[in-house]
Amino acid sequence: MKGLWTFLAGFVAACAFALLTRGRARGMGVRGAAAATGITRLDLNSASQADLEALGIESTLADRIVEQRPYRNKLELLERYVVGQALYEQIKDRVSVGSDEATKPIQVAS
């Protein structure tokens, strides 16, 4: 019986933690109502700042995404610290990088 109470206490704590972190993620970049605009997938290298905002990304983060172009893959949003993990999790299924950019050689300053 003691094991059951321990399990239930852990389960309740995990659920509370999930609810708290989900609430924080909502305030970190994606507006809930705007995220359901019907835009399904945007190319990070060609989308305008307005397109990114229509996806539900706040204007300051959309501007940062545009400034850091080009991207070889969408994971570079995290690798370059352009957006945080919470925002990336919310937009990763709605953004992409065109195959042309993924195959271009990396430009190195000379």
C-alpha cells in the first residue's frame, strides 16, 4: 500500500510539473491563437518576418530568425541559440529548410 501512495505522489508531481512548464512555454514566443492560423510549413530561408509572425512567432524572434539566415537544417535554430528549446518544440513541425540550402557548401570567410 505504501508503494501505491509513493507512485501516486510521484505521478501527481509529474503532472503538476508538466502543466507548469507548458504554461511557461506559451509565454516564450508562440502566441496560442495565432499559432492556429492554418500555415502548415514555412521555409526558414525564404519566409518573410511577416510570414513567421503569422505562424505565431513573436516579432523579435521572427526578426532574429531572419537575421541568422541561411540555415542548412531546422535544428540550427537551437544550435545557434536563435530560439530556445520550448519555442523550437512548438514550431519544429511547422518549419523546414529547402533542399537547395541543405546541399550548398558552407561559405567560409577568407
